[in-house]
Amino acid sequence: MCGICHIKMENKKLEIKSDERGSFIEVFKIPGFGQVSYSTTKPGVVRGNHYHIRKKEIFCVIEGEAKIRQRNRETNEIEEKIVSGNAPELVEMKLNWTHNIQNIGDIEMKLLIWISEIYNLNDPDTFFEEV
């Protein structure tokens, strides 16, 4: 049996947080597993521009096209990756590298995100810095 299979999920309405960039939904929050979120992003919009010291994130574009950029905060080395929902792949954000994702397509981009810990407003481990 998997480590999270024993957790009882309850029917629960999810909050959609929307702004001019698109929308964001925290879907699953499971202690010991982390959090799965879903976002939509309008064409041309950049999200992110932050880094984490301990929190791991993995992105998966499931519709549309995106450019993911990461910058090493110590060396300023920049890594860039183009991803597409036509060929979904997992892209891990590196710890202590500031990162962002930009919708470079013509349609709304849809993104799944796994985060290694549940978001804590009092200890968010999210530090804003441009790539």
C-alpha cells in the first residue's frame, strides 16, 4: 500500500485564486507528501521570480507552451527550458535558484505543480527575486 493511500479525502470545495495572470488552485495538501496545485496562465505572462531554500517544486505543463528559467543565485548561471503540453515532462526547480515560468504560447497555459511541503503563511520559504 502506498504511503498516502490510507489518508481519507473528504469532499471539499476548492478555492480558486484569480488575478490578471490567470488562476491558482491548491488541490491536495497531504502531510508528509506535500501539496499539489494547478494553475492557468495567460499568454505572455510570467509567474514566479522567487526561490526556496528547502521547499522542492516540480512543474509539469499539461497544456500550452512555457519557458522555464532558473538562475543560480551564487554564480548567476541561467538555465532555460522550453516545455509543452504536447510532450509533458517533469521539471524540477533547484533549491536556492530563483525561477520563473512564462507562457510563450497563444493559448492559456495549464500547469501542475508538486511542492514538497504544504504552504505555511507563517513560514512560506518563498523569497522574491528576479531571474
